[in-house]
Amino acid sequence: MESTSSSQLETFQKTGFLKLSNVIDAERITKLRGQFWHEINNTFGISLSDPSTWFHNPSNPVGGSGAKRLNGMGPMMRDLKASGKFDAIEEIMQSAIDTIFGGNTWRPLDLWYSLLSFPGSETKWNVPHKSWHNDEPIVVGDSNPWSLFVFLLLDDVSVDMGATAVVSGSHRRAEQLAERIASSGQEATIKAFDSVNSGLIDDPKSTRLLTTDNLLEPLTQEDPWMKALVTEGTPEQRIKQFVREGGSYHSIEQKVVSLTGSAGDIIILNPRCLHSTSANISSLPRQIIRLDFRRHA
């Protein structure tokens, strides 16, 4: 009988993402959420329990009509990291990842990121048609990413709260494309990702890469489903086509999936997958923070 961890790894390799439920217990999540919002209140004068404070400063939050983010969260997150308040949670997340991928495979980087977003002005959720991207080059002959994005949900996150949208299987589509069109001589790109790929590339000059800015256009040119994904349409039509029905190309199934879950869940994302922000049409902030892991072996 196949072990749970083997099945989870297979799911991650097929879809490009994996949710692990109840990784962080409720007591720790409640404490961390309190620390997080205490710092936000001190830094920005914003209180979770008082919506009138969310937009009192015209500079914060900022963003388009879909969702609004806080500027200047980097220093606050660095201070939280330096304080040691993330240490116990990092250890638990490390253990969960080791169970899936094996020990000594992934190690956390030094910085946590805030993915907190507030409601925008849109009133109806739609599959996004803009901002689809991947965050890491595709390496021919190496199907394992250099890094993992690990989202920690500080509260329940539903689709209408602006959950990250991902095209399942798109990392494998990208691998197929890279086999055909990737080029060598990408030392500058490799160097730009040195924080996660150091020690993983034997010969930078001959390594063939498909860079992040050269993925989406070829996919849309060869695949009508991908072309439609980046074309504006009604919510009813787009949800039906991309979320419910999905598509298939070169035997790879693809659907738009929203990364939702409950407080204490973690969601592991392959950054080579196509993903995008979506509109927060709820009345609540989306409370997520992210820790990146780099490949160790």
C-alpha cells in the first residue's frame, strides 16, 4: 500500500502544489497572528478588528481594484524573524517538508514575506486574465525547482478572499516547452538566482534555461486554452472553462486552482508554475505569510 507521503509527493510533482492540513496547531497560530497584527498596528496604525483603520492612510494599503497590499512590510517581517518568533513554526514546517521530500533536501531561507491583502473595489470574483507568471527559470534536464514557496495560512482563506490562483500542471508544460526552445549561455540569469541555485549547477555555460519572461507567450501561441486564459471574459464563462472544466495539452491536465485552506494549513508551491493574484471581494483581509525553502541536494 502506498504511503501517505509518497502519494503527497506524487500529487506535488503532478500538479505543482500541495496543501498540508493542520500543520501548525491552533494555539501557535493564534499567538503568531496576534504578534503579526500587533506589529502591523504599531507600524501602520491598522487594526484587524477595526475596518475603519484599514484604508485611513492613503498610502496604505495600496494596489489596484482587485486587492490592496501594505507597502513597507519588509522591515517589519525582518524584525519578526530576528526576534525568534518564527523559530518554532519554522521547525514544524521543516519537519513536514522533510516527511514529504526526505530529510536534508530543503532548507528555509532567512526571510519571511507578508502576503496580507485587503479587499479591493471589485464585487464579483473572476479567474484573473492578467499577471500570470512563474518565479523561477525552467532548467532542461532538472525537473526539481531550485526553491519552494511555502504559504502559511494565519486564518481561513476562501476563493473570494483573493487566494493565489495556480495553473495545475503548468510546470510540466513549461518543461516540455523548455526542451524545445530553451537556450544555453544564461550565466547572468543563473547568477541572479544564486541564493537558491548555488551548488546545483555544474556548468552554467552549457545549462539550458527557459527564463521567466519567455514562458507565457510561447504557451499562449501553441495552446488555445492558455490563450483564452490571458484574454478577458465574464466570470461565468471563465470559471466554467478554467476552474470546472480545465483543459489538456500534450497529455498534461491543466486547471486553475485557488490556493485556499484553513488557519494552520501550509501550501507548498513550485515557483515554476504559472500563478497569479486574484481579487479579494470579501469583507476580510487575506492573512498569509510565506517562507521560501532552497534545495539543499
